[in-house]
Amino acid sequence: MIITCSNCNTSYNISESAIKKSEVSARCTRCKNVFTIRKPVSNKPAEVAAPAAPEKIEIEGINSDDSNMNARIISVCNQKGGVAKTTTSLNLAVSLNLLKKRVLLIDFDIQSNLTLLMGYKDAKSFFEVIHSDDKGISSYIIKSKLNIWLLPSNSKMALLSKKHLQDVNFEYLLRDKLKSIAHYFDYIIIDTPPSGDFYTLNALLASNLAVIPTPCEYLSMQGVNHIVNMINVIRDKSAHEIDYRIPVTMFEPDNTASRVILKKLQEEYKDHVFSTMIEKDAKVQESQVFHTPTIYYDKESRAGRQYYNLAKEIISL
Ligand SMILES: Nc1ncnc2c1ncn2[C@@H]1O[C@H](COP(=O)(O)OP(=O)(O)O)[C@@H](O)[C@H]1O
Ligand SMILES: [Mg+2]
């Protein structure tokens, strides 16, 4: 039988006859996570065999044999709106791609801002992934002209929480769908809405890293605090391992209040604050008018270069 590690999604093929109880624990040889498998068999943790070959599926523009990755899954979240979540998701994705990484962006925000920024409208979303019986998630992934992939959002995404909030395990909807495609990408980046509810919880439980952008202002810092508290609850209540990092966005080095709040952030969150900061830069807004990531719009732009450096910092984590 095939079992999958609840942390890193590595699949293993184990013999059913080796399991003697209805529930046992297994330890993933790749990430060392101990997880429960049902329909198992012995008092001891089941020995896991070599990883099973990943499932081969069709994704636009990807050779199905080219599937040896183990995606790092990143949620970009902050309970506050307007802190540069969508800007960070897109610019980080293209910067990672410039650094030779294969990246999938997931627009998990009902406002579809990321989808619109990338030039798509009325495309199928995660809502259709969940509500179509015949097609898997791979059929809905678009290869964009930026050489990154996108699972778009549309207005139906708003119905997702209404339809599924009462489901048992509603918070694992996204994680479960990503299992079949994670081995095709180096990074999967999930843009989330400004809330700490259904959508953010699904994104966090599918991710290994939360990137929590914040400008240096009071209310956005409270939004950071909310996400960090959610992460602490997730760590306490489940076996899911997730770390977090905070990029300061729209930073104004000449503004005293900005510098004071930066110091506070660094004191409170220490090494969780990225050393790369994204400055306030009019080129970001200009580039968005032209549906272009900032570094492609102007490769000398401050913010464009800073996002590129942020991508390097993420790779080095
Ligand atoms: N570094 C920056 N410099 C100037 N404006 C920025 C910067 N980053 C984001 N913005 C602007 O801030 C606004 C909010 O950004 P957005 O990414 O949509 O935030 P969120 O997704 O958190 O709501 C947008 O108008 C965007 O153009
Ligand atoms: Mg947004």
C-alpha cells in the first residue's frame, strides 16, 4: 500500500501484511517526521521501504519524466491587506525563476489580484479543481509567458469556504491536492487573502514556510503577530512543521517611524526577519500597470533587485 508523509509528502510503498493494528506510526526516512498510518499493523513503527516512484501527470510545458523535485511550499500571508502579499508572491516567483528554479504560483485569494496582474481573467481556479470529478489539479495549471506556472483564482473561490467550512479536515483541502504535483516544482508559492481563516489555514497547512510581508507600520505588525500565533497553534496541535520569515516591504529608510518600527520588528522576531528589505519604489506600481514583474519592467529598479536578493536569501535558508 502507498503511504505519504504528512510533512514532506514523500510516498512510500509498504507491504500491508507488515501492519498488524488499525493505526500505527511511521517515520519518514527523508524528513524524520513521525506520522500515523491507518489500516496498519504492528505495535512498532512500520518500517518504510524505498520511496515509491512519483505519479506521472500532464502539466502544460513540463515533461512528465522531469519530476524529481520536492517542492518547497511557501505561503505569503498577513491578516492585513495592502502589505504587498501579491506583489511579493509575483516578484519572488519570477526572481526564483531567474535563479533557475521551476515555480508554481497559486492564487488562493478570492480577489484574484495575482491572476489579473499576470494577465488572466475568468480562468479556472482551485474551486473547479475541487468540484470537477474527472480532472486533476494539473489540468488547471497554466504555463505563463513569464516561464512560471499559475493556478489562477476566480470569483467562485469565495464559495469554497462556504461549501467546505463544515467538512471534516476542511483545512487540508489544498495540501491534499498539492501532493500529486509537488514533485514537478522547486517552489510553490501561495498568495493568500487578508484574513486568518479558511484560506490562510489551508495555505499554512500545505506549506513548509510562511513568508509574512509587512511595511513598518503598527497595524501590519499586528497582522504579523496574528499569523505567527496561528503558526504556533499549528505547531502545537499537529505534526506539521512550518517555519516563518518576515520581509519588510515598502520600507522608507529616511522615515524615522519606519526605522523605529523596523528595530521593534527585529527585536521581537530576531532571525525571522529577512536581512533583505524591499523599499518603497514607484517602479512597483508602474510595473503593475503594465502587468509586468518589477525586475522585468526595469532591471535596475531598487525593488526589483531587492526581490531578486530576497529570492537568493530564500534559496539559502
Ligand atoms: N515596494 C513597493 N513600493 C511601492 N508600492 C508598493 C510596493 N509593494 C507594493 N506596493 C503597492 O502597494 C499596494 C498593495 O500591494 P499588494 O501586493 O496588492 O498587497 P496585498 O496583496 O497585501 O493586498 C499595491 O498598489 C502595490 O502596487
Ligand atoms: Mg493581494
